[in-house]
Amino acid sequence: MPATLTREQHLELYYFLRLNRELEEQMVRLFRQNKILGGLYSSHGQEAISVGCAYALGPGDWIAPMIRNIGALLVRGFKPREVLTQHMARFDSPTRGKDGTSHFGDLKVRHVVAPTSVLGDLIPVMTGVAMAGRYLGQNIVTMTWIGDGGTSTGAFHEGLNLAASQKAPLVLIVENNQWAYSTPVERQVPLRNLVDRAKAYGMESAIVDGNDVVAVVRAAKDAVARARAGKGPVLIEAKTMRMEGHAQHDSADYVPKKMRDLWKQRDPLDRYEKYLTQNKLWDAKTKKEIDARIAAELRADVEFAENSPAPPAELAALGVYCEGCHTVDAVWNRPEEDLQPPKSSVQAEWRMASTDAPAPALRNAKPAPSVHSGNTGVKSKSRGKSKSAGKSSQRRPGVKAGC
Amino acid sequence: METTYLEAIRQALFEEMERDPTVLLMGEDVGVYGGAFKVSAGLLERFGWERVIDTPISETGIVGAAVGMGYAGLRPVVEMQFIDFIACCFNQLTNIAAKSHYLWGAPVPIVVRGPCGGGVHGGPFHSANPEMYFVHTPGLKVVCPATAYDAKGMLKSAIRDNNPVLFFEHKFLYRRIKEDLPQGDFTVPLGKALVRRQGRDLTIVSYAAMLHTSLEAAAQLEKEGIETEVIDLRTLLPLDRETILASIARTNKLLVVHEDTRTGGIAGEIAAMVTESAFEDLDGPIRRVTSLDTPVPYAESLEQYFRPDVAKVVAAARELAHY
């Protein structure tokens, strides 16, 4: 079973899962001390999906997490202090206190697009990153997550349809945690498996036990490989359970006790620890070492975050526009000349090979027209006068009947 | 050779795509068909399928993808077939494109362009002037050119800008106005208004198609001995306050003319700005001539009643001049 992962990788997965869990437990304590502003959203019970999916990617690949995918941020190289300062709205946070929760990113190094609170909208965005990566010859895959609730948005549909029609190298993880806030999945979607939605877009798809990190890594790696090979986007439904309320304020009384108890038995960390022991991938000493490392790391980062100052008030007025403070850089992995005329010139005509061939084929390249746009065939008209109203009508009806 | 407003836009697209391989065009029917108004005719033949992308009917999908391309270092231009449909991607523009630099330092170098405005019997879903929804959104830039020169020069500036720019092309102007354009590359800066006509009796501030209506009105007023200064805003966001205030200091009277509806139109913002900053310069009430607070109606008689025209502008300006 562990054929594709080395022992070190298995231990690294444990490290991220445990770090994810401990970091969030630390944040609950800070929340209760009123040191975290606004809401706090837990991924308790869902860590294997954040960690396992992000773990399947290469360093050049891109992700756009959701608010609960803190584990994915950790795998991409963000440190607990960045997550902590961000939640605590401190000056050292990645957004300098301008946004909270896990709403932060890093375009150039870790390739993380910041989540927003509007669900579904990152699917088209990551489709665009995937299209750009292909255009630039980067051979990258993009990944984003959506909850069961978010699969009902228009952006979900538009994004997947666009991704599929463009064959964009996108992997979408549908993190089915059974609840959209207080609404159970069966009251949102008339499907037993959300993965069935992929069929409508002509996409490859898979279901995975989202509380089994090894299974998640395997499914995600497979999806990433397919997307990277140019086979189009892939949807993975990871079944799991949100073990806390929507956020800290929500006691989630609407969740049946039986259901919660059942999923408690499936805790991803407990299961993975057993798996490591059964497969003799570690011993008590190794676990103790990793746990101690995490505890020390968190201690230092909590201290760092608590000592970080509040952002200066005037910062609120700055940074609305990019005035040269950031650069827009395309990383080309193919010759730019490839894309400049006349090499790419084609005849603008669809050719249907046969009625059952859905993809359009291109005719052979023809000589391009002159660059000069004076010659593009649209003639200008002289300045026209609009006909004045009422001239053509003989009778002027009364205006009283306006409604 | 004289170049139309529409042709100027196409030239800008051609030349920017020639200059910079990170510039792409995306939209509904922009490739094979060349766009509903033929703005992108010839681009597919020149630049190929990877750079001129025909998309499904998915404004949210298209603009979202453009934002993602921008993150990855490209400079996509998105066409809305009619600008009315920009309502479909309101969230992508206002929640993602507009906020991303402020929040996490991620520039969104995209242009969303498309035909706006009435006067062509487009009816309530093909004639809108939705600029003010976006002028109310910090992080966006909103551009409304009135001439072929500006259309070309400002589209080039918009493409080279690191921020999301909404580029409103007034479809009444597409083939109705033309001018000689200089050879070679030129740009027109965003955020700078221009005094199109000088006068000392009052200032008319306008933009897009209504600039031409205002200039015609100014020519008529001249015959009555009223000298009208006419300012072309060109960019609504960021607004060039200095040019407006400098003109008010000379003429002491202000009339704002726009085709957008009245309540919440840019005239209200300009009036507030002028009374805050130059109350002492004013010798009369700030007046506005705008469209009615209704959807754009279809029938010719209704639409003409709805929109400002030369006679309405002349009447308001005359009254203000004599105030």
C-alpha cells in the first residue's frame, strides 16, 4: 500500500496533519481569549483533505484554498505564525491586517491564490491560472476546493464548464462535509454523490474517503497526473464530516448526535496513526519527537503573533491600486516567438470532422492578412443622424397610461 | 486616413497584441465571428486560437478566468458582448478583481471592455450605462472614451495598467465618429480629463456620447453669445478633480451632462466634490442633464424622451448662464 510514498513522506504527512490540528486548537484558545477577531472556522475532521490534496502537487503548481484548508497552506510552505497573525489581525500578517481568517496568498513563490468568502468563484479563477500556465508552457496543474454547499453556485457551473471546454489542467476537490452551515447535503442537492455533477461537464472524476489521508494523496496524485497530461480537468469528491459548527459561534445542534459519534470513529488523525503503527512506519519515539517539534514551533509562533503590533491606522487608506509597487511577470517556458505572428496564424473557420466529433479542428495555416488594421474589412460610415422620434407616428397617444 | 472609434479600438488591440505576447483576448464570439460589433475582426487570423479565445456564454467564468490569467502574469482583455451583461460578473469584478491588490498585494492586470449606451434602439438589455456600479468600487478603474484618439490611446494604457480597468465603448460612436490618428504608438493616460472647448460663462462636464451632444449644444449657445467650456472626463474612476475645479474657478457655473440615469450618476459625486472644495467659486446652482431614472426604453419616441439631447442641454445651459 505505501508503495508510492516513502517513510519520510509518510512522516511528513503526519507532521502536517498534526500541525494543522494543533494549530487550530491553539487558535480556539486564542479565540476564547478574544485575541482572534471575527469568526474562526474549524477544519477539525477534514485535515486529511487539505493536507493530502496539497501534498500531491509539485512546487510549480497552484492552489486556491477555501477558508478551512489551513492544512493546504501549511503544505505550501506558510508557517503557523502567518496563519496566527492573520487571524489576529496583526501588522506582521500576510495582509497586514487588511483581511482575516485564511484569506491570504502568495502569487510568486508559493503560488497560492487567496480565498474569498464568495463560494465557487475561485473555480473560474483557477481555470484561468491553468489556461495561462498552459499558454506559457509551464506544464502546471491548478487545484481548488469547494464544499458541498458551493457546488450549487453559478460560478461552480460556469467555472467547470469553461475548464472542461478548454481542457484546462484543473483539479477540483469537492469537500463534502455534509453540511452547508446548517443545511444538510440532501436538502441542497438531489444526488447521492456530488461527483455525479462531473458527468455533466464531460469531466473525469473520482470519490475518495476524505478521512483517509493515504487514499486522498493517491486519488489527488492520480487526478493531478491526468490533468498534467492534458486530459482536462478532474473532479474529486472527498467524503468527510464537519466536526464543529460552521464557525465558533455555532454549536451545531442541528447535527444528529448519532452522526457525529459515527464520524468521531473515523477521525483522520487517529486512523493515520494506527496506519503508521500497523505498517511499522514509526514508533512511539518518532511520534514523540514530531509532536514535540510541533509544540515548540507553535509556542514560538504564538509568542511571535502575540507580540506583533496592530497595523497603523493610516494603512487603511493605502494599496487600493497597484502603482508600480508590484510587477506583473509571466514566466515563459516556451519560446515567445511561438506565439507571435505569423506562426500561430490560422484560418478563422470551424471545421467539423464529423457530427460526433465534439472538438473543432483547425484548417491549415494560411497567410496572415496585413498587420495594419486599416485593412480589416469594416468600413466606417459617415456620421449619421438619428431619426427624430414621433415623425413616423401620426397619432400621439396619451401618456397617462404609463403603468 | 480617417479612423473610426471602432477601428481605433481594434488598432489598439492589434498593436498591443503585436507588442506583448502576454496580451490575450477572450469573450463570446470574439474569434471566428470577430465580435458582435466586429471590433476584433481579423485578430484570430493574426494571433491564433491561443490568444483569441471564443468562450461559452459565461461572464462569471470568463472574467474569473481573466483574473486567474492576470495572477499568472498575463494581460487578458475580455469582451462583454454588450456591457449590460457585465451584471453577470459583478461579483468577480467587485469582490475579487477590485479587492485583491488591496488585500494581498496581487495585481489584476485585466481589461473588461464592451459596448455601452443607447441611441441605437437596443432596448433595455442592450443600451445600459452601468459605469456607476463600478465607480463605487475602489480598486477598479473606469474609462469612457469619447473620441477615436482617446479610444485607442486609453485602451493601450488600460492594457498596460496593472489594475482591473473597465473600458466602456459607446456603441453610438463606433462608426459615427472618426478622425485622423497619428502614425505609430501613442497612449493617453488614465485619470486625466480634458478641456475640449474653452469658454468663460459656464462649464459643462460630460463624457462618452454625451460629450458630442454637449459640444453641439455649446456651438448653438455660442450663437446666443454664451461661451461654454466643455470638459471631457474620459476617466470616471479615478476622477480628475483638478481639471474640473480649475474650470469652475474660471466660469463659476457647472452643468453636468450624462447619459447614465440621474440618481447615483457621476453628476451627484461631482456636485458634492465641487461644493465641498469650491463653494466660493460658484455663482449658481449646479445643474445636471441626465437620462431619466428608468430602464432604457425601446421605442424611438420613448428612448429620445429618456436620453439627454442637444435641446435639453442647451435649455439647461442657457438657464444656468442667465442665472
